[in-house]
Amino acid sequence: MGKFKEIIKKQKIGVIPAGGGVGVMKEDYGKSLTVLLLICGAVLLIACANIANLLLARGTVRRHQTSVQMAMGASRRRLIQQALTESVILAVLGGAAGVALAYVGTRLILIMEFRGAHFLPISPSPSLPVLAFALGLSLLTGVLFGVAPAWMATHANPVEALRGANRSTRDKASLPQKALVIVQVMLSVVLLTGSGMLVHSLRNLENRNFGFDAENRVMVEFNAPPTSYTPEHLQALYRNLQERMERTPGVERAALAMYNPWTDNWGEGVVVEGKDSSILGENSGASWDRVSAGWFKTIGQGILRGRGIEREDTATTRAVAVVNETFAKKFFKGEDPIGRHFGMDIQAYASSYEIVGVARDAKYNDMQGDQRAMFFLPATQTMSFKESVMQTGETRSHFLRAATLVYHGSLEQLEPQLRKSFAEADLDIPITDIHSMSDNIAANFDQQRTVARLAGLFSVLALVLAGVGLYGVTAYSVARRTNEIGVRMALGADRISVVKLVLRGALMQIGIGLVIGIPVALGAAKLLSAQLYQVGGWDPAPLLVAVAMLMVCAFFAAAVPARRAASLDPMKALRTD
């Protein structure tokens, strides 16, 4: 949620009016919120399947009681009303608890993600339509699966139930429950695989090469100088600031710029001397920045050919520029760019700047987007243009508002010293923000990190629900087959055979769920990979981990009922009705 925090920060300082970031938030977070909504929907389905399992089991267990009540004269309508009342009460209580948890949960998420923020352009309260949908679905599940067993029981032959017809070893009554467990397993493997892919993508993003040396780098942002300052005044101010920053204890070097990486940047059309720029058409643009001497060493951006911006580049020397690798490939296509000339927008200015160096590509723009062509101009040099728009842009570009330091120490010690130095240099350029480059990189992936964490949390919840469902069905099956197990043990079956019998049935459900779920997970992974960074549609690691977790969960969920079945006393089991 790094962009979201940037919106909040800009709203605090007045760059974006309150509420003006909502449209940006929708654009930046739409895909992530869609993924989370699908994950929540899958977890909701698993929870509904668990509710259905419990209600079906309760209805089946009470089938004998229902038959007795009917034999004594109870009407079908009264029995169905009783089941409906119980189901609705349970659904309402569960829904109310869920609403309370939703209100608490949303606030906890916002507290974790936006610590210290005084304004949020979103409401911490859950969406009422979503809550109504979830509550309605829980009610529907409770009513449907609470009434269905009662309806089936009241339309069965009471004589058959009283005779013990439900002792059949084929156990057809548990087929709907087993089918629901299979659905839970299928959804769980999809969720676990998807969350694994999200974590993999986040790891790839955080460990990618951004083109900078982020270690010990501190990024400073301050108010641009007043527009009334002359170029001579600005140059003297920048020299004073740079010297003051470099004299600060712990600061190894410092440099200033029009903007630091990952903030709003400028872009212009590029015209190259001796080349027809119309060939590139709309693709002739490039980002650019204006920087002080020593910028590339300070930011940790290597120079591959030529040199960087130096102190010798003054207002009286030739106008120079440093370009990045993408710029050189885009506009020179294998030619040596050193010594070549280019300009902005109009062919008449194609000889404005001489290229003196090629810098390594670095992510000044979107961390996750494609690398852009970019060039850098010295803060000490100016250019004159006949066009008023171009001259205005040229003048504005000299009002720098950012700096980067190589600093060894803690930010808590650096910040008061820097603020004092800036205040002594000029009261009109107060510092607005100080943060380490490492923290800034991490903050830019808050959105992906939050989605990955929530997806992992929901996937674990789905796994637990699937395990609970499997345990419930297996325990119910053991209870129904107590008489059959007693017969088997009386005829010579040992405990290991009984354990195998129970585990075989449980693992069979897991196996069927995996057979169905793995292709579904692969299909979902292919769709999800389009939203991820360097994660293909076929990534075996998350799928294998998901399968392994499900198998382990299934084993422990089935082991308890299996152990209970193996410890049955055959004589007591044979007496079970």
C-alpha cells in the first residue's frame, strides 16, 4: 500500500485535496481487491460447506428420533418447523458474531497498515452490502441444510428407521457430507497455491535489482525554494545545503535533485541530432531529472561508460547530459552515444545537450513497471528556449526539492541535525520528509505484502476448515459404523486393520478433492500469474506445498477418529443400536 500512503502524505501537505486520492486508489488497488474478494468468497464457500456438513450430520443422527416422534403422532410440519427454528437461530447467532468480527478485523488491518496516519480516504467499517450478502448466505445455508435432513426424515418410512435400517454398512447417508469435504479440499488447494504464488511474487519484487545501492541511503524531501529566487541565488543555496549536509556527523556524501526516485517525474519528447525523430512517433519520450554533482555516486547508480555529473559542469561550460542504458538502446540502437547530441521536443534544439556518460538502468519511476528511457541534466546549467512553455519548464526544473545522503547511523539522530541545517541555510525550504531508501522500497510493496499476508491467513483458515470438515465426517462415519466395526473386530480384524479402514476412507476424499482441485488450481494460477511479478502460470513449488499441507492436515484430522475406532470394545460395539 505504498502508493496509498503516498496519497495520504500528499493530502497532509496539500498536494492532493482530501478525497482526491479515491480515484487513484481504485485504479491502483482494483486488481488486488478483486483477488482478495475471490479468496474471501472461496473461504465463505468452505465455511458454508462446513455448516452444511454439521447440519446434515445432526439431521441424520436425529433421523431415528424423528421416526419415533412421527410414530407417536407428530406432524411433518411441526418437525420441519422445529428444525427450521433451530437452524435460523444458529445462523443468526453465527452471522451476528461474524459481523462483530468483521468490524474488529477491518480496524485491526487498518491499524497495522497505516500506523500514525491521521486521515484515511476509506471507511474502516465493512461494506454493508457485503455484510448483508454474507449474512444472507449464512442464513440460506442454515435453512437449506437444516431443513433438508428433517424433510427427508419425515418423508421416510418410520418403520424402517425403527427397525434399524440406518445400520447399512454402505452408509449412503454420508455421501452428501463426503461430497462437501471434497469441495472443501478442492477450494483449499486452490487457495493455498494462490497464496504461495503471491508470496513468491512479493519475494521476487523485494529482491529485484532496482539499479541503486539502497544500503545506508537516506532520502530527503523539502519545499522547493521560492520562485522569486534568481539562478545565482539558487546555485549559492544548493552549494550551501550540500556542504552543510556533508558536514553532518555520519554523512559520507550528499547530492541534490529535482526529485528522488519513486516520486512524480518529468518527461519530454526527445529529438536526436542527425536522426529523424518522427520514426519513433509517440514512443519518442523519456523521463529526466536535474541533479547536482556527485549524484550517481551518492545514489549508488553505476556509470557504465563515460562519466557522471561533476563539479566542472558549470553555467559557463558546454551543456551536458548523462543517459541510462534504455535511452542509449532506444535512440542510438547499438551506436556509441558518447559525444552525440540531443534535445527536447523540437528538432531545432536537437544539439542542445552532449552525452558524456551512460548510467546503469535504475527504477526512478514505477518499481514494477518496465524500465524507461531517462536522462540527467546538471543543476548548474541552464538552457534558453524561444517557446514560453519550454522556457517555463526549464526555469521550474532548477527549483530542486530532494536530496539523497550516504549516512551511517540512525535516522533519529540525523533528522534534528538536518532540520537545523536547512533552517540555518534558508527558512523557506523546510524538510517535509526523511526516510531511508530501504524503508521506501519496502513501503512500495505494502499493497502486495498485505494481499499476500491476508491470502496466507485466509488459506490457513481454509485449511483448518477443511480439516475440521474431514474430521467431522470421519468421526460421524465411525459413529455410524460402530456396529460394523464391532463385527469386524469380533471376526478377527486387528486394530491396524481398523485404522487402515478409517484412514482409507478419509484419504480417499482428500485424493478425489486433489484430483479435481489440482487442475482448477493450475487454471487459477495461470490467470493469477498475469498480476504477479516473474511468476509463471506453472510454478510447481506452491502447488506441491499446498498438496503436502493438505495431506498432513488430512492425516491428523482422520487419525483421531481412526484411533478411537481401533480402541472400541467389540462387545460394546455389537450392542450399539
